[in-house]
Amino acid sequence: MAQMPMRICHPPMEVDEWQNKTGSDPKNWPWSYHNGGHWPSILWFFGASILLHEQRYPKADVLLMGQMRSLLEECYWSQLNQLPKQKWAEYFDGPTGTWVGQQSRTYQTWTIVGFLLMHHFLKVNPKDVSMMDLHLK
């Protein structure tokens, strides 16, 4: 979604700090794994929030929601093209999220299910996203 990945757990650390705080754990190298992974399994959360907002407030934020919908479509097509080629890896490293991480596992069910949910909500039946609506009525 951006040039700089979201930090899931730890900030990038320099050598001494990394050794002291992580015990030299290789999956916590700077810009690796938790330190900056792009997790394809969470795209459906992003998509569901956009689709729910569109359903709940169809006339609000029309320009912004159009841009968000375009971004969502771009992410969907990117995943559709890349995830099968990269064996449904659990995460990608680096600022562009294109490199399969050093400790990344392939054929991850959470990656596959996340994509299938996004596909269903976006292409099969967008109204089904309402089951994710936790808004108190």
C-alpha cells in the first residue's frame, strides 16, 4: 500500500540493539519479518472496511471512496497476479513488499483464505461483507 511498510511488532534496530533485544533472532532482522513485513492475509480487512463504509454511507466521501475503491482494486489484482507465482507466501519484506521474507513460509492457509475472502467480498457478493459489520445498531 505504500513505500514504507507498516511495522507489525519491532522497529528496525541496529546490530547491538538487535542482539540485545531479540537475542539475535534472525526473523527479527531490520526490515525483516515483524520489522516491516507486508502481510497479504490482512488485505481483506482493508477491503471489508471500504465496502462496509460504502454500504453504510453510500453518499458520503464520494471522491475519497472512489480513490479507496481504486486502491483496493489495484491491490486485489496485484495479489491475484503475484500470490500464486510466489507460492502464497505468508509475508513479503522490504520497502516495496516484493521480496519473499527470509523466514516466510509458503502455501499459507491464512494468505489463501484472506485472498479468497477479498475475492468474495469484491467480485462474488459484496453484500456478504455485512456479516463483518460490528456496528451496534
